[in-house]
Amino acid sequence: MISTFSKEPSFKDQPAISPIAQVTSFITAFGPSNEIFVSGSCVRIAKNLYLTARHVMVDHLERYGHINGIPNFNVWAVHIQAGPEYSIWEADRLWISPHSDLAVFHTKPHNDVAGSEGYVPIIALDLRPPAIGSRIVGFGYHSPSGRIRIDEHGTRHIEIDVTGAATVGEVRDIHDRQRDQRLNFPCYQVNARFDGSMSGGPVMNDNGHVCGIICSSLPSENLNTEHVCYAATLWPLMGLAIDISTSGEPQDRAYPFLDLARDNIITAIGWEQVVARETSAAGLYEVSLRAV
């Protein structure tokens, strides 16, 4: 079937309140002494689970550090709703993939708006990369800024400014295993424009499924040169070791993220072609993709 959608590269800011903003969020980290750092994007793949880029979360960890393995900061995923109202979800668990530039964090409601949400929209994953020449649409939040202001009454005010953008382009190349030592994981090249803080945002195919995560960009040098940007392919995510129960409680034994797809906790098209094998080191999994 030939797509009737244009693959001509474009980059357009989107309204703060839009359908895509209900399944995507910007990432905000709060460090000690009223520090705030707004950087990175993420996409909700289950009610309490968000998918983002590994380097986004590593950047936060390196910025604020940890105490005895516990991060020395808090992370919020924020959704803007009509009103405006802000649905805030606070991260309480983080898993960083050893296989790719992918990370997942579990959340709990941080405010009453989030706590009162009975239904939250989520989005399906497509684990294989889209075909060369096919259209993709990426989404992420760029040009972020944030500050914490204390008023004359001692009340703490959090002020954040970000802009969400949809970016359209075409798949130019696919790297089944890795591109190089820097992008040493399965990924694919597109000519869509990815700005820095859009890292961690979803890349979608024409079926509306997330088929990659924004991970790297080489901006064009002039108007006559197309962008060279990259998305992380999703099948390596299935080898991520996760140690949480379906009710959100920590548990002793880890299991592969693949089990969440097998049990329909997340929707991941193509999970049947993925193999995750536990290694000699408990809680670590090798992951591979069966040939079709």
C-alpha cells in the first residue's frame, strides 16, 4: 500500500493541549536546594510506565548524583490538560537498558489531577524499524526552561516553559546492529529534524504506532542540506530487566520486559519475534530478533 501522506521534511510547533500531548510529556528533574532542570521527552506506554532515551536519564543522574544508589533528585512527567490543569506523575523506579539508548521509568500520581484520572491514553509500540523510504513523524519538547520562584509569603512556585513539536521525515537508512561506536545499538537514520531536548520522544509510523525513540541529531549546516538524525529501534527494549510487580511493588526477581508484552500489559507489535535469554548473571538478559 502506498502512503498518501507527504514525506517532505517539516517541523511544526503544536498546541500545548493536543491528543499527542496526552501520551507524551517533557521530563523535569528537581535537585537539592530548589534546583530544577527541564530536559528530555518521554511517551506513556502503560498507565504508570514511560519510555524515554537512556542518555536523558543518565544526564539527570550525572547532574544530581545519588546517595547509596538512591537518586538525589525527583523526576516528573507532566501532561497539560484543558483549564489549564497539570497532571503530574512522579517517577519512583527507573530501568536503564544495557542494550540500547532506551530507558523506562515507573510513576505514581503526584497531584490530585493525576490521581483522579481513571483512564489514561497510552500508545502501542512497533518493535521493528520502519522500511527505508517510509514516512515517520516524531514528537518531542524543545527549547525548555524552568525556574523555582519563592514569593514574599514563602510559597514555592514552579515555572516551566516548553514547546512541543511534530517533525516529519523519511527513513534513509537502517542499522540492524549498530551504526558506529557512538550509536552502538540498533537504530535508523531519518531526515526529520530532531532538536536536543526532544530526545526520548516517540517516532511514529503511519499506523500511529511508536516505532522508535528520538536519540541523536546532526543538524543540517545550511538550508540545502537535509538533517541527519537517528531513532533507536525498539526490539532491544524487550531485554530490559524489570523488577516490579503488576501492581507496582518492587520484587526480588527480575524478568524481561518481553513478559509485559506477552501478558498484554503493554502493546508491542512483533514481540513474538524477540528472544530474551537470561545470562549467567542473574537479572541480565541477552536479546535478539528472529529472522522473518
